[in-house]
Amino acid sequence: MPSLVMTIAADLYALQEIDSAVEATKASLTAVEEQLGESEELIAGRQAVEEGRDALEDVGKQQRELEWQVDDLRSRLSDVEGKLYGGSVRNPKELGSMQDEANILRGQLRRREDELLDLMVRVEETQAALREAEESLTEVEERWRQDQRELTSEKGKLEGELAGLEEKRGQQSGLIDARVLALYDNLWERRQGRAVVKVERGMCGGCRISLPMTVLQKARSGMDVVQCVSCERILYVS
Ligand SMILES: [Zn+2]
């Protein structure tokens, strides 16, 4: 018959429940803390925007360089054409070489203008890619900030729970004799948090062995610590 007063095993079982809750809360807290701070998604998003800006700066530089070359070729061509059709040069040989020069300049100008057109398309594409990366980063940042707020509040809640549990742990362990507490702590370590087990239908709830009648009777009295003959866990008859 279970005793009406709290037995040693019942006190230890209650302590184990607190310790299990402490362990679970600590694990949740660690998981929350690991998620606090910058996420990989956020870092990747920032990097994509940075790369997009670099690419745009690069094509912008190429565009300015080509525009400068086009202007230069146009002005040189206009000089040559001015002389060619101005009437001041009459020497056929000189006119012939000027004609050649004008043709060369026209060819160069056409090529540069074609290059510039292609580049303008690339500038537009690069601008569009950058805008997309910036929009995506804004979304990622918003989501991240929201997550961080929730995680911070979750962290506070868990820390509060942990403080409450540790206070309860202190009170509960205060009810237990130091020698018994040392045995419990040792078993908790060795049996991965299951130092105290319930006796179910005459069996140890830890290793499922059928317990000898004398052990069962002692465990039922609850007045002393009774351990399983096989796994050494503390037996609790509820
Ligand atoms: Zn056992």
C-alpha cells in the first residue's frame, strides 16, 4: 500500500521530473540561442546585393569608356570629313588618304556603337538583377527581424521558466538526504536522466526485470531507497 506521506522514492521521482524539465528547457534555450544572430539567408542576401552593385559599377564604367570612345571617333571623323568636303585640300593623293582615314574611322565608330548598344542591354539586365536582389533582401530582412523578435521573446520566456524550475529544484532537493541525493545524481548521469523508475506489475520500469518479492515489499514501504537488483535504478511504487 502506498504511504500517504511523501516517501523518499516519491520525493526523488518529483525531483527527477523537475530535472527532466530543467534539461528540456535548457535544450530549448540552446536551440533558440543558436538561431539568434544573422542567418545564412540574410548574409547570402546581402552578398547578392553587394555583387549586384559591383557588377553595375563595372558595366557603368565600361559604358562611360565606350561613350567616350564613340564621342572621340565622331569628333575625329567630323574633323576629317570637314577637311575632305571643305574644299581646302585639293591634292588627289592627300584626298585619297583622307578618304581612307574617314572609312577606317567610320568602321571603328560602327563597331563601338554596336558594342555600346550591346552594353546598354547588359546595363539594363544588371540593373534589373540588382533590383531583384534588393527586393529579395528587403523581404529576408523583414522576416529575419520578425523571427529575431519572436526568438528574443521566446528566450526571455525560457529563461524565466528555467529560473522557476531551478528554484523548485532547490526546494525539492532540500527535502532529500545528501547521501541519497548523491546516489540519485550518480544514477542520473549513468542512466541518462532516468535514475528513478516506477514499478509496473512487479517489474522494474527501467530494465523490465521481474523484481523479487522482498525487493517489491521494501519498495512499497517507501521508507528507504530501494534499487533494482539489475539496473540499480531507484524503484518507485506510486
Ligand atoms: Zn531495473
